[in-house]
Amino acid sequence: MSMFVKIARFICAPYFEKRYKIGCLAARVVTQTLYRTQFQSVGNRTWVKKPSQIFNPSNIAIGKDVRIEAGCVLYSVSKYAEATYDGRITIGDGVFANNGLKLSAVSSITVGEGVAFGYNVFITDFDHDYTDLAIPILATPLVTKGPVSIGKHSWIGANVFISSGVQLGQHCVVAANSVVTKSFPANSVIGGNPARIIRQFDAQEGAWVTAKA
């Protein structure tokens, strides 16, 4: 498509579409200039639009062609209470995140290439240790069951929560409002609170089949 055609289409586009495209362009300019100097790495054509909070960006690596909509929180924990951490966040190429994505890591969160997130997804690899009743909850140490990884080309629906230690294989689909507390294999549709397998892809049949109860 020629530049002339692109300009003509932009001029003829509805107001709100123009506004969105201008916002994306502005986010790309800011990301590729200012943010790129702060993050561990930022790939070409990537943009992060109006983030809510970003902590310790030198521990955050973002691939190319990534689009992160407004209101994201990328929190690499370096210190909490009296403890120090080295949280790492890695976002692969071609990831799309709708508004309100929140990633919080004391260990590691890895998002594979081509993953898509719905609105208000929260992924964390830690929790507060509530067991000692004498310690106020905000002063308790952070505990983790291990790193979190989301396999490539997965779809994470709106309002999903994924907790520490969860490993999702590639091509997983997580239904909206699910609470994921354990790992699931590749090519699975999961949902619920707590999440369970609903369907899986059967390679022999070449079709998605309902999981056995």
C-alpha cells in the first residue's frame, strides 16, 4: 500500500479511529526514544501506551512488534520490606495487551511470542506470606512457587488472574474471569475458579475435543 493511499484512508477515517491511530503513533515515538533507553531491551515497532506504573525497567525486556495498550503495570520487584529480589519480565515478539495488563515479578514472568491479552489481566509470580499473625500483611515477606510462563500464541481473556508457578503451554486459551493456580499443557482451553481444562486439541483426530470429567 502506497503512502498516498495510507494518507487518504487516514483523512477519510472517522474521528475516533483517527484519534486512536494518532495515540498509537505517539506511543511508538515515546517508546522507541525515551523508553528504549530505560528498558533492558525494546524491539522495533513496539509501543507501550500511557503506562500506569513501571518499576525497575532495566529488568524488563520487550520484543519487536509488541502493542501494549494504556494503563499497564510492569513491576519488576527489586526490594520489598527487608528483602531484595531480582524480578525479570520478558515479553516476546508480536504480543498484544489490551488495557490494564499487570505483570508483577520477584522471580520471572515470560510471555511467549504472539500472545494476546484481554482487558485487566493480572499475572504475578509471588504472594504475601500471611502465616505469621504478628506481622502486618504489608510487612510480610513475599513468597513464590516459581516463575510464570505463557506459551506462544496463547489467548488470555479479560479479567484473568494467573498465580505463581503456573506454566501454560503454547496455544492455550484462558476463559474470561478465570483464576489459574496450576499449570496446563499446550493446546488447552481452560476456565473457571479455579481453572480446569474444558477442551483440548486431539492431534490424532485433528479436532478440539471436550475434556473428560
